[in-house]
Amino acid sequence: MSEYFFLLITTALVNNVVMVKFLGLCPFMGVSKRIDSALGMGLATTFVIVLAASVCWNIEHWLLAPLGLGYLRLLTFILVIAAVVQFTEMVVHKMAPSLYQMLGIYLPLIATNCAVLGLALINIQEKHSFVTTVIYDFGSALGFTLAMVMFAGMRERLSLARVPAVFTGAPIAFVLASLMSLAFMGFSGLNFK
Amino acid sequence: MGLIEKFLHNLKAPHWGVHPDDHKRPAADAPIRVLPLPARLYVPLQQHVGQAARPIVLVGQKVLKGQLIGEPQGRISAPVHAPTSGTITAIGDITAPHASGLPFDAITITSDGLDQAIEVDVPADPFALSPTEITNLIAAAGIVGLGGATFPASVKMALGKRSEITTLIVNGGECEPYLSCDDRVMRDHAADVVDGVRLMMYGMGAKEALVGIEDNKPEAIAAMRKAASHFPKVKIRPVPARYPMGSDRQLIQTLTGKEVPSDCRAADVGVIVNNVNTAYCVHRALRFGEPLIRRIVTINGGAVWQPGNLMVPIGTLAADLFEFVGLKSEPARLVMGGPMMGTVISHANIPVVKGTSGFLALSEEEIPHSEAGPCIRCGNCTSVCPIGLLPLEMAARVRAGDLDGASTMGLSDCISCGCCSYICPSHIPLVQYFSHAKGDLWAQERSKLKMEAAKKLAVDRAARLEREAKEKAEAAARRKAERDAAKAAEAAAKAAAAATESTATTTETVS
Amino acid sequence: MLAAVTSLTALGAILGCGLGVAARKFAVEGDPLADEIEAMMPGSNCGQCGMAGCSAVAKAIAEGSATVTICPPGGKALATALAAKLGISVDLGDVVDSGPQIAQVKEEICIGCCRCMKACPTDAVVGAAKQIHNVIREACTGCGSCVERCPTEAITLRPVPVTLQHWVWPKPEIEAEA
């Protein structure tokens, strides 16, 4: 049991998908101006990652591997991810119209979020079991949401600060992201043994 | 003062506020002088919070001192009286004693020099009247809060009636530097002030009155103690001298230990605060029938020859006051009120209103000359804020245009005391940010209300048009029906006539 | 080969059917966002934005084909509220906020034709035939519908005069850059 707990911590903090693995940087920079939209994005992506990765694991395990169709993996996974994103878009549009408007183009762009495909592929590469897959993806998605919300919070503070003119907007955001990444590196010192 | 005493003193002192040089003396030590009657008085119609008074005199009309010239309109308003006898020569614009320098309506009275008062009946013993009658008399005398907020005193008392008032707090704090009109009224008219306090207590049914006086006014404390010695219900309470002690919430907390919640009035904790000068005016109104037509005004500042306090009719121009006391040099800055919360005025042709506590003519050395710098996040503003707000964070939000963010940090609780701007080592005009933001929020609120009202009007109009169209259609249908009915009746009548005729013919034929 | 084609086709079919069912189930009737926006609009259907009524504008804003600054009577306040609702940032410096305006009748030229009265969406014009008309300040939204109707050009839009009650402290000049 504690193994799963450590897996959660490791994926969320030590090997944070954004800050350490540098996956999913597009929404990280794009939808992090406000905390509420960042949180919405994080939750939508969490939903997509967990659902897509578990479907992909099953397809790999029951369909592609037995039939020896490993070369179709990328194609199938993208197909699944695109469908899941479509589904998510419908749900968000119905349940939270203003969040739908707020996320704008970034909502369908979850399909091209490399964190989603990346995690699905890592699961296969690392030969995870199904339960491990779910926890691994959930932890990673949690880490993604955490990074998004923290970064959005800092950017909200940043909008009040007097930033030199050359640095306003994206440049200072990149500086901030690199500092945050450095801070996350600190987690690699965690030792559970 | 020994070190331990000093420590204990500090321990007792409030943890908020600032302590600027008070500059009160020597002006506070000179007895009140009476200003010779000016030739013209400009009596504004809006000298109080709420709706402006409505003028009830005509140009050319002769008025007597104390005659009603503007009657209140609306629920929160106050009447205006003629400060002297003379002729109304104009009703029109004069520069308002306001930071904007915009004009407002005033009645100009040219004095006839006689200062003839209108005859009034004075109650023999005001304590024989009912509390409601006392409130009505105070309302009729046009008495408003003379501390500067100018809230109509009678409305305040009426508001207090809704909640149980146990304590009347009389504000003799006068924490603003330079000003000494409250100090002076307590020294020169202590017995009258105490009488006014007792009348107000009776009017609002309070059980006790606490007179808070800052401990930098020992003479006023002594005079008031002496005057109040026969009245155990009127208690004189020295309070530590600290700006803004004269703010009602701070004074209430210091004297009673009760904190007024942010969305409540003082009356909700059973307290009503009134200024000592208001108490003096209540005494004049109820014992002598004199409405609020004159007040004590402090004239002070480095450029003034003979600083002091003057008894001045309402409507006198600041220029007349400065002429009377004499100016040493061209003042570098004119201020109405105190230096902390007062208003910088661009010229001296501004009338004394009910809420004017003083005019300052500051010399070059007395005004700060410093450019605003960036915030260094020292946090001094947060430690002096009497409300416990975070001025630096609020100002950052206002600067970025995030008014909602500033509101959630408690912008509406800011009392604009100016402690933060005073203490700021970078000289950031923090309080101006808050004044701007509060004004902007108000404007937004107003436009929202207007939009809602417009929406309602549009809906009502649509309903009306529909109803009219329906009525028109119904009327047309009715007319048509009537026409048809008439036609039918006509036809029937014709037919009947024809029938009778034919019957007649038949009968004839038969016969 | 056959296995690959079959499995991919099957997968595509299954996912397609799933999405079809979901689309049926989560169908959005109307545009809830447009309704929310419409509730925020002034609702006087004045047509100053160039569209047919407030609900059309609300729909356009929800679709993103109109900017949040489109409504002149709503002014800055509405633009800010809409921007917050939609989570977009808007440069209010660009809003031609001439400030709130109201209509004013020039009494010398008014002939009392009652045309403006009928055009006013909020019944802000009062008057009768052959009598000088007047505008009720509190009810006028400054939409300008009456201006075009007036045959004698007696109605003009004027900025609401700043009075003591409406004056707002100016924002301090930004401090010297560090």
C-alpha cells in the first residue's frame, strides 16, 4: 500500500510532469494568468490523462500486444486521446459554460498536450500494471494541476508588481517558470528509504 | 519620565496610528476672538451629508438673523439659516470647500450691519420637553456633526432610537495637528458644552456620556472636569494623544473597549459619537433658540500673523478670515481642515460651512517636498493603519486597476485617515489611491443601479406598448361589434317594420 | 495486415459511436453563456452597437464575434464585468468611453413633434404634442435613439456634467520607475 502512496508523491512532486519532465508546457504558459482558469485547466487535463491512459493501457494489453501490432501504438493512442478530449469538451461546455469560454482554444488543445500522450507511452515503456498506471497518471496529473495553480498564483501576484518594461508579459513568466523548476529540483533529495 | 514609566505608557498606548508634531500652540492658547461682521456672506445649501437644502427665499428679499432660508428635502438633510440680517443679493454658484474645486449653490446675503435677530420662543426648561421634541428642535436648528463628517445630528439620534443606545461618546479628541477649535470650546465654554451633552443624552436616552479628550490638552481636561463635577453621568476621560484618535471607531474602542464591526454603525454597539462643538451648538439651540449659524474656526499655519480661534458666521469667506488675522508672507499652501485629512484649496474665496474646523495657511517650510518613490515593502503602513488593513497591497491592486481585489482586502473599511501616506518612507500617496478607488467603485455602483433602473423602464415600456396595442385592438373589435350590432338592429327593425307593414297589408287584404 | 485494419476500424467505430451518444446526452440547448451575458446587458435594446437588440449582442459576445466593449451605454463598467465573466483581459484604455452621456433638448428649436418620445426605449422623454419636450436625467441611458428622430436637430448627446456628488479623486501618477 505504502508503495502506491510513494508513487503518488513521487509523480506529483519529485518527478513533476511540468517542472521536472518538461511535458505539457503549452497550457502551463498559456492558461496560467488566473488561478480559477488554471485550476479548471488542471482538472480537465487530470480527467483526460487518467481516462486516456487507462483506456490506452487496456488497448495495448488486450489488443495491440496479443496481435503484435506494436507499430500501431502511436496511432491508436492519439485516436483515443482525441476522442477523450472531444468528450471532455462536451462535458465542460454543458456543465461549466464560462470555464469553457475561459479555456477557449486550450481546451481542444489538450489533445496535443504532450503530457497526455507522454504518460500513456511511459506506462507501456515502464511495463506498469493497471493499478500502477492509474495511480501513476493520477499523481502526474495532480502534479500538473499543482504546478499550474502555483504558477498562476505567482503570475497573479506578478501582475501587481512593477516589472521593468522589457520584462513585462512572457519574459518575466519564463524567468518565474525557471525559478519554480529549480525549486522543484529540490524534491529530488527526498528519500523514502 | 522614567524608563519603566515610559515602557508602561507605551504598553497602554494604542498600537495603531502616528504621532505627528501637533503645532497646536500658540493658537490654542489664545482665547476665542469674534470676527467683525463681514459685508457679504455666502451660505451654501449643501453643508451636510445627504440632500441639499431647497432655497425658500427670493433675491432682493430681506432676512433676519436666524431666519430659515433653505429647508431640508429628503430623509437625510438639514435646514440652512441666515447668519445675519440683510438682503439676499444672489442665489448661485460659489467654489465648494472640496478637493475638486467645483462650484455649488449658495445664497449670498449682503449684511445690513444691524445683525437683527428673528424672534423665537425658547423653551423655559428643555428637560421638560419630550426626547422627540428635543430631536425635532435639534433638526430645526440645522445642527450637523461639527467634527467634519457633517451628518445631520437629529438623523443620527433618530437612527440611534432603533437600537438601544447606552452611551453617548463626546469627541474632544481633536487629533489633527494645527486645529484647536474643540480644545478652545472646552476651555472657554466648558459649562455650555456639558449642558449640551446632557441635553443630547436626554434626547437619545443614553445612560452615560464619556467625553474623550486627548491628554495633550490638560487645560481643557481640567475645565471640563470642573464643569462636569456636578453631573456624575458625564464622565471626562483623558485618552492618549495619537492620530487618528478623533475617528469615531478608534475613540469608541479606546473608551469602551467595543469594536464596531466593519459593516455596522456605531449605534449597533449601543454608542453614538458627537463632537464637543456639536454639543455646544445643541446648548445654544435649546437654551437660546439660536440655530447653527456660526462656529469656531481655527486659523493657523506658519504664514499666519496671529494664529488662533475665531467665532465666525457661516458663509464667511476664508479670505476675510486671513485678512483679519493677517498674513506674514504669501502662503505656500492653503488647506481647509487639518493637514492630515484636510483639503488643499487653490484660493481663499471659499466659504466657511458647518463642517469647517479651520483654515491653514502653510509656509514653504511646513509643506513636504518629496517625489514618490517605489514601494520598498517596509510594512510601516500596515503597522500604523488604525483599521488593520494592508495599504501597500491594496494600493498595488488599485494601481493595477484591480478594484475588486482591493475591495476584498477591505478597501471600504478605509477611513482615509492618511496615516499610511504620512508614514511611508517612499512618500507614496497611498490614501489618494484609496480615495480614487472608493470613488470609482461608487461610480460603478451608481452606473449599475442606473442600468438596472433602465432595464426595468424598458421592460415596463414593452409591457405598456403591448397593453396599448391590445386595448386598441379590443376597442376596435368592440366598435366593430357595436357597428355590427347596430347594423343588425337596424336590419331587424327594418325587417320588423316590413313585417308589420306586410301584416298590415295582409290584414288589410284580409279585411 | 487484416488484424491491423480490422482492429483500427473497430476501435474507430466504437469511439465514434461513444462520442455520438455523448453528444446526444450532453447537447447544449441554446447558449447558457449567452443567457448569462444577456442578463448583464442594459436590456434597453437601443441598437447603438449596430445589432438587433441586447440578446443578439449577448449571443455575439458569447461566440466571440463581438468584443466586450461593444455596448456604449454599458461603458467601462459593463466591459470590465464581461471581461471578468469571460476570463479575458481587455485593454480599457482603448474603450472610447466618452463617459456616460445623456440627451438634452434645445428648447429654442424643439417643435413638440413627439417623435423622440416614441423612440425612447426607456421612456425618458416627457412632453406632449406642440409642447417642449424634456429629458429625465435619471432615466436616460444616452443611447441616442432619439437624436436621429428629431426633425429639427434639437436633441444632442452631452456628457453628464460632473457634480460634487459625482467627482472622483484622480488616480495618482505612477511613481518614478525604480
